Amino acid sequence: MLKILKYSFFDLMRSRWSYVYLLFYFLLGIVLLFLNNDLSKAVITLMNVIIVLAPLIGTIFGVMYYYNSREFTELLLAQPLKRSSIFLGQYLGVALSLSMSLILGLGVPFLMYGLLQSSAIWNFSLLLITGTFLTFIFTALSFNIALSNENKIRGFGYAMLLWLFLAVIYDGFFLMALILFEDYPLDKLSLVGTMLNPIDLSRTLILLKLDISALMGYTGAIFKKFFGTDYGLILSIFMLILWTILPVMRMVFKAKKKDF
Amino acid sequence: MVSITNLYKRFNKNTVLSGVNLEIHQGGIFTILGPNGSGKTTLIKSILGMVIPDKGTLMVFGKNIKSNSSYRHQINYLPQIANFPSNLKVKELIKMIKNLRGDPGTDLELMERFELAPFLDKKLGTLSGGTKQKVNIVLTFMFDSPLIILDEPTTGLDPISLLFLKERIQIEKAKGKTLLITSHIMSFVEEVSDEIVFLLEGNIYFKGSVSALKAKTQEQDFEHAIASILSNNHA
């Protein structure tokens, strides 16, 4: 698996888009820090960007990489390699290279700014951890979609729909449900609703840590009331881990049954 | 060496293999023939574990290949269409496959014979079909394995390379290896094969030597013998 990981990783590192992605985060970090001067505000703005962008890029790169490396995969399948290690290797190659772009792209400007002396270091680390989780989750989801769809365009379409649904539409439905049923106790519903969407979960997680009640909204407030800050943090990280493991397991399972 | 019992495979509604039984012994050249869509490639890919059969057992080197991958150390496979990652260079690809198999291989002689040296630093996406097929053949023959599977090996080759390929096939045969070949070039099949397996609509219609096939169809010419099977069946 490590050999495949290495090849996939370096294959992606040679691609122009990895650098564009890295450069984007790098510029974003610099602009936010040196034009804004307020570290905690910069972290919040970054959160809003990462929470939408990391899933989007993870989805696009995941689907594109899978379809573009079909030939490579077929070549590997005839070699004495386990199917699970072929697909896990490719998946980790994509997810790790994207996460590296994120961490390096944001980490370097923040280090330059003097993050290590600042109190925001934990908030910032949590931001990078959630971003990495989101990258892993959405790359795994997109690999799942690509594995289940032979047709490139259809697979790409489904992957984009999934992103659109979880990043935008889900919140709309969620809010509508909360307004429609406002006469009923909605604590449980909103807790479950948050946990079923990794993007909402990440947002709640970061806001819990930042402890900004004004931005937390209804679900965040309930989360805090229900679990308290520490327990809430642990629970949401646990949920993110679950969100990563389940799609990866399905991916391996699906890959074992597929014909090439 | 390879033993297939009662193999079934369908893709959606399309039944490709329906109860294939085949025994391939060690040593010699076996060719799998059949019209387009008769399941030749599916059969080969099942042996390689790339296609997962719906029913039936596949034993390679005496072991069931289900959820097993290490037996592929002993197989060299030449895929039908040389689909390589287009952004890799020829020499990177060769290095990668060696690395993945954990085997240094012997590619130098092959490269020389195919005159591939000027292409080593070129990306695979820029190569012509014939050159890709040469790279494909180098990748297949550079390892020393007892079972060699060639899916349409002659595609796109120029006469000199074809001659070399035939020569190489005979060398491998002389070493006591087993070769499993599919081809549509009848003269090639007649020349190289020791035994023919004729697939028709997902079943083995005929298995035996070229002369046995001629006797069965009462034709003098091999090409006509094959044609008579096909036309009799479709009539």
C-alpha cells in the first residue's frame, strides 16, 4: 500500500493544480493576516472558507483522480497487489497531498505572522485538523461515487450534487424544519441533524472551541448546552472520525467486488 | 496449472460466460479463439482476478484465487489495449512495475530488440499505438514467470517486431512455460498454438489441436475451419 501511496502522492504533487490550491491558501492566509491584524477574526474567516472549500476540492480531486487513473489502476490490478491496498493507497495519496496543500498553505503565513507566540495557536490547529478531516471525508465520499459509476460525467455530477447538498441545501432544509416545527422541542432533532452532516459538524466544532456564542446559532447553542464545551468537542471529533472511517470501509468493500 | 470449473459471469443482463470448464496443463501454447464478445477477455481477466465471477471456482497453481493476490507473482499479463498513465515516462513506468513486483527483471535485451532507447524519456501519452504495444510487451516479458497471458499481442506491431514476438514466444515455450494467448490473426494462431480453445456464446465449443479442428470441420484450411464453425452456428 505504501508504494502505491507514494506513486499517487508524487503523481499529484507533479500536477499544477496542487500548487494552485496551495498558493490559494497561502495568499488567503497572507491577506487575512497582514491586512486584518486580528488573529481571531482571521481564524473565523478562514473557517468559513475552509468549511466550504476543503470539501469541494476534496470532491473534485477525488473524482477526477479516480477517473484519470483508471489505466494506472488496471495496470496495478494485474500485478501481485491486494485490491484494498491499491485503492487505499490511491485514496490516501489524494487525501494526503490535498491536506498537505492546506496545512502548508495556511501554516506558513501564520508561522510568519508569529503564531507560536499567540494564544490562537490551538484554535488555529483545530481549524487545520477539521480541514484535514473534511478533505479525507469528501475524498472518500467521492471515491465511493466514482467506484459506483462507470460513467465519468454522471459520477462527476453526483459528486458535485453531494457537495452542493451537504454544503448548501442541507442547511436550508434544516432551517426550514426548525422553523416549521418550532412549537415542538427540537433539541434532539437538531443534534442529530448536525451530526449527519460533516460540514455542519465541523462548523459547530470550531465555534465551540472559539466560544463565540453570537456565531454559534441555534444548533451550536444546543450542542453546548447539551454536552458542554469539552464533551461536545470530543463527541464531534469522534463523529468526524466515524464520518471518515465509514466511507473508507465502503470504498474497500466496493472495490473488492468490482469488475475491471 | 489453471483449472476452471463451472464459471459463470454476467454483466447486467448480458451473460458472458455460462458454465465454462477448462483445464490448462503446464507447458505449451494455448490460444483462446472466438468471435467478438464471446468472453475471451472476460475469461482471461477472471484468471487474473480482475473480473470477479458470479459462480464457479478458479484454481491457479493449485490454489483457489478467491481473495488471493500473491499468485499473480507467477503470471505475466499483456493487456489487450495498452492503457498506460499518460503523464508517466517510459522509464518511470518500467521502474515502477519492477518496484511493485519487487523483482529487478530483465528488460535490457527486450528494449534493445524493440529499439525503445530513444523513447525512454518520452511520456507514454505521446507514444504511437505500436510503440505503446512494444512497451507493453517489454513489461510482460521482463519477468520470469511460469504462466504468461497475452491478450491480442499482435495489435499494432510492425513486421519486425511481430517476428521478434513470435521468436520470444517460442523461447518461453522452450523453457517449459505455459502461454495463454488470444488473437484474431488466424495465421498467427495456426503458427504458434499447440492447443486451441474455441469459445462461443460463453461456452467452450471446441478444445484440441489445429489438426483436430480441421478434421472436425472437414476443412483443409484453418481459416475456413474457423469460419465454418461460425457460419454453421449462426445459420
